[in-house]
Amino acid sequence: MAALAREPFVGELAEFPLAIRAQGPARLALATSTLDDLLAITAPGLAALECIAARGQDTTAPALALWREFHAARTALMALAFAGRQQG
């Protein structure tokens, strides 16, 4: 919907579940809460995008805006999981 290529699920994205658990219970709890918040903002956004698409309208701009919000939150989550490690 945002006209972006599919991102491969490799590297740190794939390692995230084990990495966040290794950071201890406090960070795991914070990550879980952040994921709940992320779901709360993306679910209605995706529903709105589906409505836009159903009307035959272009979803690119609003989908890209939602993707940017998601990506910023994901970057923060990755920082929690890989603290002290350079991301790449």
C-alpha cells in the first residue's frame, strides 16, 4: 500500500525475540508494552487504508506515513534489544 519493497525478515529483525529476552525482564516488559502501543496505532491505520483502497483511492501517501510511524517505533524497540551493539 505504501509502494515499498517487501523487507526481508533476516538479521536483527529475525533475532529480535531472543535478543529482547536476553536483555532481562524489565526491557522485555517495556518492549511488550511498546508492541501493544504499536498495535493500538497501526490497527486503526490499516483499517483506514483498507477503506481507502476499497474506494479505489491511492493509498501510497497515507500508507507511507503509517509506515514511517511504525518504523520509528520499531527502531526504538530494536535499540532496546540490541543495546550496546551497533545496528546494521
